[in-house]
Amino acid sequence: MKINQAVCTLFKSSVIALALFSNNVIAKDNLPREVREPEAATGYEQKQGVIGSTYMAAAANPYASEAGRNVLAKGGSAIDAAIAIQMVLTLVEPQSSGIGGGAFILHFDNEANRLTTFDGRETAPKSATPDLFLGKDGKPARWIEAVVGGRSVGVPGVLAALKKAHEQYGTLPWGELFDDAITLADNGFIVSPRLAKLVAMKFNPGITQLPEISNYFFPEGEVIQAGDVLVNKPLAKVFRSLAKDGVAPFYSGWIAKDIVKKVRHAQIEPGRLTLADMKGYQANEQKAVCGPYRQYKVCGMAPPSSGGIAVVQMLALLERFDMPSIAANSLDAVHLFTQSSRLAFADRDKYVADPAFVEMPIDGLLAPKYIAARSELINPKKDMGKAFAGEPEGAFAFADNDSFELPSTSHIVVVDANGNAISMTSSIEMAFGSALMVNGFILNNQLTDFALSPMRDGKWVANRVEGNKRPRSSMAPMMVFNPDGSLKLAIGSPGGSRIINYVAHTMIGILDWQLTPQEAINLPRVTNRNKVTTLEQASELVTLKPMLEAMGHKVSVRSLNSGIQAIAVNKDKQLVGGADPRREGKVFAK
């Protein structure tokens, strides 16, 4: 491929070198043991924080961050910048998110001092039934077989959510927000090391099995390389149509028809999606889930995302402990963090699903008395082992559901010149989603976020497949507010179900350990999803392994591939941003 010199110049101003990546392993049973994207295995270069006085944008790829900065420089709002960023991410980070997927958006209106959220989660086709992923023998499909093809595709929601938010909070015309994405799609973008590595690893088997995506990533049979220029004329055409006519072409016009045709006639596992499903999609505006943590108010997404409840719970469970006086990532800090996570994940796995279909005890899960009682289960000196869900007020008897979510997701944070803020997590689920590519973009496989088996021990699973239902997610875009109601922090991460741990851990670093966003993001990661305690390899946390095991923990060591973006507002009203060194994200500010 010939490299366009102008594109090279643009990219060189933004590109971030990546480290080596670890291998991926797919299990041969129904669920993967540890499905991983390529990750910074050792020695990744820690990034420096960024300070701004006027506006700031951070995203998972330099091209996307720069697009957000360009919109803000023209006087655009936070949601304007987020739209421009997401369109560019669809092109340059296709493995993680895009217009063929969904999103959860927190929006803070600084002037009105109002926080709201937009739910752009995908929905199952109306005709979907709980047996969607069951074979003729009544057993669930192997997980990897469920992912690829049309069966796993839900109605994409990210465009509807962005349009709904823009109608309320946009300042620039909708059509102007596609300029950078159209230019890059037409002229080409330089393939990043991360994208090239993912493609070469054939992490998603569908990218070699389905012709459109295979031809795109393996032109003339040769895998794309880092540094190649990749042009996407079909996607440029889609962007022009969306810029001119809004989201109508996507949900009821020519793009919708192409999506439905692609899904229903997929060469692998044709799906049930219809044009009526596309036309009927609605993004939901709803209240955030909020709770206190020390002097702060912490807010996140309500269900069907489990992230907001789980992060608020984790922090609340730790409030009785003097975390500020415990050294960052010390033995005590790691132990207490994992115990709060065990309890939060136990409740998440049992109770959280789409509230339009399942009665959910949200208030009960966050009630002070319930939190206090659950917190008493934490022994400061001993691992509790597997935690079991509590019985909050309003609880119903569902079976536990440990569905598996993959780490191919992206996070955006923006603060504009008027102090309005966006924290937005978007995803197509597995790397390269369903591997169905239509008009230059990839369709999600989010229906695999439902429980593949709808019943367990004779009880319905709350997160089972049902028509028009939204699958549970762990995406956790979060915001934190000071006692006077002003914005303190906007934060989020990709990472599958580990998102909850990544975000909560970084928030503790900022709120309790008084670290800058970049310092907190740079901390070695620790997770526990009510199973094993996992420590980030090649970090000082590994030295804690024998001591944690002496406390009863089962410990594993592996790469933990967070991709956090965060913006804090300090006491001097400066914007302080950070991007995760484990991925290729970047912060732009003025």
C-alpha cells in the first residue's frame, strides 16, 4: 500500500507506540477461560498527565481524540465532540466500537447542574426467544460458535443515543460532526500497531470466514500491517448519508435494509433481525444511579448496565475502612478491594438485567442498611471465598447468571469550554463483533451478553434472551461530584466485566489516595469478579501473591488490559486528564 504523506504527517503528531502483546486462548467448552485482546504484557511506557484550562477530550485512539479537539476548538459542546470521536473510532478502532454497536452515555449540563444518561444499548430482535443460543439437544452453543454471524447481532443503538443527546445538548450542526471521519475514510488512516496485531492474531475467527471483513483486513490475501494506509470508501458514503439526513437512513432507510439483509442472509448462523426491529429502536434517557462516597456523590448508568450499581456498591462497602490512610496498592488495600468486589459481583450476577423485563431491587441494593450489613461480611484479615448474593428489599428469586463479556470496548471523556461533560462507553462486544461487515462498518455480537442458557437449577435467569430486551452490560461510565454539586471526575474503561474493577480501583486512587488521574490510571491493576484475585503481571503487585494466598486468596497473575480515560477538575478549576498506557489512547486539551 502507498502511504499518503498528509495522512502520515497527521498521524505522526498523534501516534503512541505500543508494547508487545500477549497470546489469546479460546477454551473448547461453552465459555472462554480467559479471552484476551492483545495486551501490553510487560514494560509498557507510562504516560504523563495533561492539564488544560478550557476544554479537554480523551479517547482510545489519537485520531479520535484529535477529532474531538477539533470540534471543541470550533465551539462545539461535549456531546458534539463525542459524536465526532465515535465516528472516527468506527473507522480507526473497528475492533472495539462503532456505529454497528451500542453505548451508555452520562451527560452533565454544567449550567443547569443536571446529570442525565442515555441508554443506547442494543436490543434483541422481537422474535428472539430464550432458546436463541440452544442447540437441538437443548444445550447452549459453544460460546465461540454463538459469537460469529447473524444470530448474535442486536439492533445497534449508539447512533440513536448520540442523536437524542445532540438534540438536547448539541451546539454545532449534526452534519459538521462527521467531517474528520469522512476525510479519514476517504483518504485513509494509518493502521495502528494494536489493530494490526489483533487482525494478525485472528482473534475473532469470523474475520477470515466472512468475505467482506476478510477482504478489508486481508487485501489480496495479505494481512494489513502497522503503518499501512487503510481506505474505507463504503464507510465514507455511510457517514455522508448520516451527516445529510440524520439517523433515518440507518434505522429506516438504505443502511437499515443493508444491515437486515446482511444479518438474515449471513453465511454463518443467520439472524432474526427485521426492518421493523430497526425502525422500532428507541434510545432511552434515564436517571443515573448515584450514591455517596465520603464527601462525594458518585454516579453511573442504571440497568441494563450493571456497572453503575456495582461501582457505587464497591465504594460504599469500603467506606467504613480508612482507605485514605492505607497505602496505595498495599496488601491491605488490595485485600479490601477484592472483598468489596466479591460482594458487588455476587449481587450483580443474580439481580441485574433489563429493568423493562425484570423487577430489579435497585434501591434495595444501594440502601444504607443493606450496604452496612454486607460490608460487615468483609474480614480485614481473611478472604471470604465465593460471596453469595444478598437479599435486598424488593429482591426476586432468580438463578445466578455468570455471563461472559469481552474486553473489546472503548471509552470517551470530554469536558467542553462551558464545563459540560461526557463520559461514554461504547462497544461492539467481542473484538470485531459478529464479524459481519456491512458498508464498511462491523455489526455487534451483543446478544451473547445474554445468558446462553436461560435456566439454571430450575429457575429462570434474569438476563435470559427475550424479544426487544437489552442484554446486561458491565460498562461503567462514571462521574463524581463535589459537595457543592460541581464536577470532580469523569471516568470509564473498556475491559469486559473487569471494567467494574478497573474503574472502581482508579476512582479510589483519585478520591482516597489523592493521585492525579494519570497516576491512578498508571497503577498496577487488581481484579476479583467473585472468583480469583488477579494481579497485573510484571508489576510490583506480584510480590503480594504469597501474602494474599496466606490470607486465603486464590491468586492468578496475568496482563490486565484496562483502557481508562479520565478527566478530573482540580481545586483551581483546571482540567487534568489521563489515558491508559496499556492502550493507544491520548488526551488533547487547551
